[in-house]
Amino acid sequence: MSEYSVPTQFIDLAAQQKLIRPQLEAAILRVLDHGQYIMGPEVKEFEAGLREFTGAAHALTCANGTDALTLVLMAWGIGPGDAVFVPSFTYVATAEAPAQLGATPFFVDVCEDTFNIDPQSFKQAVIDCRKLGLNSAAVIAVDLFGQPADIDSLTAIAHAENVKVLVDGAQSFGARFRGRTVGSMGDATTTSFFPAKPLGCYGDGGAIFTQNPELAETLDSLRLHGKGSEKYDNVRVGLNSRLDTIQAAILIEKLKIFPKEIEQRNNFADLYANYLAQYVRTPFVISGATSTWAQYTLIVEDRDKIKNHLYKSNIPSQIYYPKALSQQDGYSHFPSVSTGLEISQTLPSKVLSLPMHPYLEEKFISNVGSVLGEII
Ligand SMILES: Cc1ncc(COP(=O)(O)O)c(C=O)c1O
């Protein structure tokens, strides 16, 4: 057993807060002073920052990453009779959004090396969907654990079939794919500012990105109760889904240090690869892509034994996700691709995520390597 016994947070939000605490306090106090808690000036300022950061023509904040998905599907008029293709290995929100609207989440398998939706499985699902008499409406390409899905292959298949592409970038905000930043790809992209996300606030928050001005206008209406040109004019059924001004003020400060944090995350991912590669298969990033490492996830045999051994050495780890969505009681009745979901259903017994945040230390990572070496 290693001598190194300093407990580490799985995601250390306190280290970041300590670094920018005065700026955060000043930002929150400014909101308390002007008192515009809903859709205050910081919301617009943050949205401008998001546009600049992503290169998206339109960025609209909302209450959380789940609403962000729902709002886009609503804007596209998706509902009963429509199929929305989703990877079976993802966080529940991806399938929850279409299901909430009465549409059918249609499960597709993922690639074992990237954890992201498999374009060939998606292609087959579109064919299967036709046989079921469902309308193939949209695909949600989840950028799992911080790495963009293969958006070019997915878009080619989707657009040939008139299927819209929604990128679920809840875990990949700040990542890049072949020269483009997450937010500027697909027909629309969503993200989450849940505290543990690469860019997180101190509560719930989310955003939607698109290049399409009409879609942006509809989304702006939908997030504000379906408003029309005036406040008490309601032209459609919408949601109450706004980012609080205080959260926007916090996010403005966090966005300033985000590029540096992405760099640090990538440095620590490289160090993990250096220290761990002799014992385990380290994560793979597809050519032309960068990850923001929302999670640093290994695929290991004997996962529970390894998790337990790490725990005894003060190394926290987590299992994302313990079940495929197609195996969850609330979702097992939805259809899935005829070629099966083998990868999605095997991964839950093998995945193990290690601590990842921008404030790790090399000695912690080298120790993870030594501890793994004791049992592998
Ligand atoms: C892939 C994915 N999609 C959607 C969401 C939903 O985001 P939120 O928790 O902000 O609603 C999450 C958040 O955990 C997520 O990981």
C-alpha cells in the first residue's frame, strides 16, 4: 500500500473557488446591488461571452442542460410519432427530454473506444425506425466524458434522411473537433453548467447554441413562457427556463479562467496516460478532436476489485454509468436498434472514472499509477 495518504476530491470545486473568490464575491455583490435577479445585464453579457468563446452566432442561456435539450426539441416541433435517436450509454437527461415531449427515444449503440454514439448503429436505427412507422426526427449526439462525437459522420447520415442533429455538449463545453469549438456544430448544441461540469456555476444552468436565427428566435420565446413581442403576449406554449442573473455573474468570472483550466485538464490527462498506460488501457481521443475531460474514464476488467483497492488508498473513483439507459426500468420499453446494444450494455460493468479537475497534482497522479500497479 502506498505511503501517499492525502485524500483528494473527485472533483475539487473548492480549489477553483479559492483561486477566484474575490472576483466571485464582487460579481455576486454587483447583482445584489442592481437587483435585477431575473434576466439581468449579466445574462446578456455572459451570452455574448459564450458566442465569442464558441463561435456560435446565437447563444441562449436557460435553467439547466435538460431544459436546453427539451427547448430545442420543442422548437423543432418534436412530439408523439417522432423518434429521437439517442445513445444508450449516456446520462438519463438525453433520453428524458424526448420522452417528456411524448416522442420516442430510440436507443443506438456506442463505440467502445470513444464511448460516443456509433454512426453505423445510428444508420441502422434509421432503417429500423421506418419499419416501425415512426418519423425519424432527430439524433442527439452526446459528447460523453468531454470528447466530441464524430459529428461529420453523424451529420452526413442524418441530413441524408432529413434528421436534425442536436449535439448534447453537457460534458464537452470547450472541446474542439476538426477546427470547430463545441457550440458551433450540429443544427443546435446544448450544454449544462451543473457545478461539476467543465464550466459549472453554483446551482443549475444551461445554454443552447445555434447558427440559425429563426431557431434562436423561437428558443428565446420558448424559454420565456412562449412570449411574443411583448411581455404578456404569449404566442406558443413554452417553459419557464432562465439562467439566474447571479449564476450568469458567477459564470462570467469562471469563463475568464476556463481556457487555462482546459489546458490544465489536458495536462493532467497526459500525465494520467504517462503513469497508467503500463497497467491499463487509457482513454482514446479521435483524430482531430480535443476533450475537456469531464471524466477521465478507464475500461478495466475486475473493475470492482480495482475500485476497492483505490478506495483503500484514499483515491476516490466513480462509475459513470452503472446501467445502460435501455436497461433502466423507466426506459426499457423504448425501441432500440436491431443490431443490438452490446457495447452500451457491457461498458457499465467495466468503466471506472478517476478524479479529474484542473487543480490535481502530478504526485497524486503518479500515486494512482503506483497503486494500480499493486494489483494489475
Ligand atoms: C450528457 C448530459 N446531458 C444532459 C445533462 C443534463 O444537464 P443538467 O443536469 O444541467 O440538467 C447532463 C448532466 O448531467 C449530462 O451529463
